[in-house]
Amino acid sequence: MAVDFKANFPNDTTGTRLARELGLGAALSIGIGTMVCAGIFVLPGIAAAKAGPIVVFAFSLCGLVAILIATCMAELSTGMPLAGGGYLFVVRAFGPMLGAVMGWCLWLSLIFASAFYMVGFGYYVADVVGISHVVLALTMTILLTGLNYIGAKETGGTQNVIVAGLLIVLLVFFLRAVFDVDMDNLRPLVPPEIGISGFLMVTPVLFITFMGFAEIAAVSEEIKDPARNLPLALVGSVIVVTLIYCAVEFCVVGLLRYDDPTMMRETVLIELARMLMGRTGYALVMLGGIFATVSSANASIMAASRISFAMGRDRLMPDWFNQIHLRFKTPYRSIVVTGGLTLILLMILGSHLELIAEVGAFLSLLLYAFISLACMVMRHAGPDWYRPTFRTPFYPFVPVMGLLGCLFVMGITSRPTILIGLAIIAGTLIWYVLVLRGQTQLVGASNALWQQKVIGPLVARAEDYMAARREAFPVILVPLANPETERSLMIVGTALARARRARLHLVHVMSVPMQTPLEACRIEFDQMRPKQETLLDVALRRAVEQGIRARADALCAHNVPSAILSITDMEHPDLILMGWRGEVRDPRTHRTNVAGVLKVADRNVLVLKDNGLNDVRRILVPIGSGPHSKLGLRVAHELAGEWGATITAMTVQVGRGYSAARSDFDRESLEFFQGLAKEFVRDALAEAGITADIYAVIDTDVGQAIINAAADHDLIIIGASNDWALRQWLFGSLPDYVANHASASVLMVRSRD
């Protein structure tokens, strides 16, 4: 949501948005990691016993329907790249009534899915410890709810490791099992005693294993390059998972006849792994099942909090759900309610695994059916703001077939599941009519208010953005985090902006736990901003007072360096100017935000260590070889021109030192090497087109020589170290040493070249 500063600051633009931190790999990991869950570890045997070998085609049918829906969702996601996912698409296409129904259905489907995952976890652990699977499921649900309540983070790296581990487990099982498949076990494809009814019975249950791809759309506002990555992640994750499921199920029905009593067990995959690979295989698959179920349940609890928050934003759910914990910064009430309903569901239906799975799948299929319709409605209505960068191929065949596929699977669902689903729909309709109808201002795509509520603000933001882009080159990006470094950063930033005729882009990143929707952070900031002057406000005022064009953005993110880099990818700044207040080199430095940006950024980066930057009259620039020194000279020239300061270009030759010069030969040698050093500096200055005083010294300690020379200087500008990585890690780099020991402020420079 943009915040207008133009009334007070005519030359700047400011806003708050979500960081695009997720690449294609991370987006695929979200979809695959949520789909590769209890379904493939718990359902293969049960489904095979009820349908026979044709169960492989049941997985294929579910995958085909999911691919059709994912294709439609890709178009809607690129046309509406905002947090909320499937709920957002329905409410924007059909208005608040259907949006409320679908939002509640999606939220409850995640609760049913969490219960299903936890039951699967209980069966796997119960196979080892001999405790009731329901008790184990209840215990783990309480634990996960507590972890999400306090905001314990499951980082993107950890999630990727879990996903990779699960894929490896299933791949190992398949490669070991496929060569032992008995083709006789696959005949007849449709057992006469079961008939086609078995296929129709298990297909709705199996669809719960394909729910995860919708989570990608729910975080579409956080995905980099959505025009490319969203369609690839949505469709690609479904294709990968469908192939995995079909391959594993093929091995299951090929190793064990469908009518074998063992096939009905929830842990048949463990038994088959033990049969093929002994205790090692047993332990491998068991651990895979435990990790899969726990990770998926945790993801569902987190996703449920995002959905309830998106609904609360649109006034389709009470604001009570969306209160953020003052200490943990998590939507704790939503998390507690989600966990509590999961516990109640487990206590009531903990022994009915298939019913839990079927209800969750039914609610998801209902949402997916409306997503197919939404794709057609939005394409037909064609509002000006709806400009998807990906178009559903073979339109309208794909959305029509997706809709029919959802209706077909819903139609063959068992009667108890249909009754439960209809009861939920009726309850949400009554809730909307009695409670919510007069509280929301949302409208559907066909309503004339759409122009005022959606298109107008979007066009205004687009115009502001395009105006900023026209002024944007060059741009100096200044991330602000600490009020103690803000003043010195703005002194340097405004001077460089004036010298380069550049625009400052001021960014303040607000980090929240993974459990907290980024939308919550945005709303909290927008509510707080009118009440008190923020760090951005202070910096923006300084820039305007200096006559510098500036833009200020508060950025909500789960990871600060990734958020800064996402802005860098979009704005392509000429410089990134950051501040560092503490020790530059200590055991924690490699995990700091500055280090995170330095590792990855392909821009020129300046890092200011402020030791009391005030009136700068003398600037010392240690000169070495390489692009960092060249950039340092250029920056020094620009700052000196703005501040009326002088520049001293210094070089240090490593030698015996002046104290060792006791003979005429030593004195002559010193003069000779000093002459070479000065010649080197003159060449560097001539190449940069800069005039400066030259100071050359021979010493045994380069860092100490620079510190001694800087005693009567106000600012040191030093290029990044080119030391060998291991030596730099063990002993620290030269810029680190100078920054930690010099009395003057230090500006460390790293060139992108």
C-alpha cells in the first residue's frame, strides 16, 4: 500500500511492498515439498487394495486435473501477483460472497490436510514405539502449533534439504524396487471382484496428495520474475510429483498383489522397503515418512494463517484472527485456532484417515473448480489492470476441462464427504449473509465499482512507478536499519547523489518470522506510520532538505539480504551504500545483512564504518591493484568535490621499514622503491583522471601503516580485499583491520567488475 508523501516532499515517492525473494527453485520446493507428503507414504497400499493395479491411473487422473488447474492458476497469478492465492482469484472474479465461501473452504481444507498429515505421522511413529497413532498425532500437532506460535523459523535452505531428502528416499526405493516388480501382480488391471468402482472410490481420496501446488500461488507476490517462474513452478511441480507418485505406486502393486492382507496397512511402504533393503531400507523410508508428514503439516499451519489474514484484510473474517503477537510478531490467534481445530478433528476422526483425506480434497476441488471459472471470467471481462504475462494455452479447452475434471472427481466422492462439504458451504453462506454482508467493500469483476476500487489505485501506482523509473538512472540504493548510522549514511549518500546527479532509493527492511504473512507486516507499518516519525521519514527529510530526489520504501520480508537483493534486481542501482555499526570482522560477521549482500550483489557496494563522520576535509585513499581501488578513487574524487576536501593517494610497499635503513645502500634502495610506488600511484590517478597528493611508504605492516597515515585524515576510502579466501577468513582482510582500528571513519568499496 503506497503512502503519499508528496504533500510534504514534492520530489520523492514512497511505498510499502513485499519482497520478491523466491526464485524458481524455492517456488518448486514449496509445491513439491507440500505435495510429497503423507499421501505417497500412507495411501499407496490402501488405495491399491481397494482399486487394484488401476490405482496407478487414478494417480495419473488426479495429476492431469491438477495440471489443468495449475495452468489456469498460472495465468491468474501473473495477472494478480498478490498474496492470497486461490482465495484472491475467486474474490476478485466473483465478489465477496463466493470469496468468503471459498476462503473458508480453503482454510478448512488446510486444517483437514494438517490432520491427515498428522495421522500419517502417527502411523509411522507408532510402528516403532507402539503408542496409539492418534495420541502421537495430537502430541505433534500441539508441538507444531507451539513452534509456529513463537515464530520458530524453518528456513528456505532447511525446506530445500527436506524436499531433496524425500525425493532421494523415493528415488532409492523406486530404483531398488522396479527391478523386482512381478508383472503378474499387475494383471488383471481391473480385478473382476472390484470392478471400476474401486477406481472411482479411491480417486477423490488420492487428490489430497496434489494440494501443495496452490501454495505457490499464495506467495506469488514474493516470487522473482513471476512471468517465467510462476507457470514453471506451478505446472512443473505437479508434473514432477505425478511422475513420482505413479512410479512409486507402480512398484507397490508390482511387488505385492492387491489382495494381499499386508496391502491394507498404512505402513506398507515401510514393509516393502524392509523386504527389499533390510533394516536400512526400513529406517530410510520410515524417516522419510516422518519428515514428509511433519514438514507438510507445518507448511499447512503456516499457509492457513496467510489465508485467514488475507480474508481479514478484505473484512471476510473477524479482525480478531489477525492480531500480531507483540513479542513474536506472529498471527498467534490464527495459529492457535488452526491448531485447535486440527486437534478437535483428530479427536473426532483420528481413526478415519480416508474420510479426513477425502473431505480435504473435496474442499480443494471446489476451490479449483471456481479457479477454472475465474480464469474464463477474467479473460472475458478483460479489465484494464488484468494483464497476465502468461496465457493459458488452448483456451478455453484447458479451463473447461479443468472445471469438468474437478466436477467429475467431486461427483464420485462418497456421500458422507459430500454432506460434510455441503454443510461447510451452507455454514459459510449463512455466516456471510448474517455477519459479513455489510462489512466488506469488495466487488466482483462485473461491477462498476471495480474501476474505482481496483483499477484507479493500480493505475496511480503504475504511473508513480513509471515516473520513478524515468528518473531512476543512475540510482543509489541506501538500505537503512539503524538510527545511529542513518545520519552518516545520508551525508555520504546525498553527496554522491549530487555529484552523480542520481536519485536516492531509501529502503528499510522489516523482517518477520516465516509464520507471519508479509501482508501483516505491511498493514502494521501503515498503521504505525501516521503516529510517529520513522527512520525512513527522517532520511527522506534529510534528502529533500539537500535538494536530492529520493524514493523511500518500507519492505516487508522474511530475509533481509534477499529483500535488498530483490530491490537491486528491479532497480539496477549504480551503487549500494550500507552502514555497519559494530565490529567489521568477528565470528558473526558472515551471517550479517551486510555480508549477505556482499556475497551475492552484482553492483558496486560501499560499506560505511562510522567513527564520527562530520566535517570531512582530508580523505585518504590507499591504492592497490584491481577494480576496487579504481572505484575508491572515483568515489573519493566525487566526495571531495562536494565537500571541498583534499585527497591523499597512498601506497604501501612491504619491506624492511625505515628503521632498518642504516647504510647508504639501504637509503638508496628505499628511495628507489618509493619512486616505483609513487609512479604506480601516478599511473592510477592518471587513469582515473584525478589529481591528488601522493604518499608512498615502505613498511612491514600494511594495515598499521595506513592507520598511522590516517591519524590526521577524516575519512579513509579503501578497496575490498583480494586476499585468498581461507587466509581472509582466518586472519581478517585488510579493510576489516583498518576499519576496526582506525580513528577516522572508513568507507569500504567493492567494485562489481
